[in-house]
Amino acid sequence: MSGESNLHVLLQSAAPQHNAGRYVFCTVKQPVAELLSAAVATVQESEGTTLILPQAVADEHQLSYDYVAGWITLKVHSSLSAVGLTAAFSRALAQQNISCNVVAGYYHDHIFVAETDVAPALDILNHLDKA
């Protein structure tokens, strides 16, 4: 099941969904199992492991962060080889001065925007096929 690769279809059926909560990006040298299991996503970098965590978990563990995000999932099952989807939504968001941090899962793209930008980002993402 490789997902949709036609950009027109992807834009028409993006179906953005806001995942409730506040999320933060933290980095640690050696993440403990509890943090790994709470993380929405992890990225291993040479400087350490980046964890995207619910803000409450980061606060509980006294981890530092400087960006509080809302999490939006595009519910369309996009192919990992699809061309142009990330460019289309990042361009549409950038035109409204909304930054986005993107994580691609096997089935869906996950977009993290500043918590204060969730509502306008959802509106933009719901109209990608008109951009």
C-alpha cells in the first residue's frame, strides 16, 4: 500500500486534522525509555536525539524548549515518493508568514506550527487545492 502520488489528488484530499495538545521539540544526549515512549517522533542527530514531546512531559522531566507547537496531520495517505506536496503546503503557509516543521510518516505528513497559528494553518491547509 504505497499511497497517493498524484499532487492534484493529494491537494484535494489533504484532510488536515488538528491533534489536540501542545508539543515541543527537545534534545537529549541519551533519551530514557519513558521519553522515547512518550515522543510523537524522534530524530537521531550528531548533537543528540531530538524528541517531539507533549509539553507536559517535557515540563515533567524539566527539559528545555523554545517553541510550543500545534500538531496537524494530513489524513491523506501520501506516497513517500510523491513530488510537490511538502512544497505546496509549506509555500501556502509561508505566504501567510506561518512556519512549519514537517515529519513524514509512512502513511501521513505531520506538520508542526506555532500553537498560535493552528487555526489559520488549518484554514490554509483545507484550501490547498485552490492555492
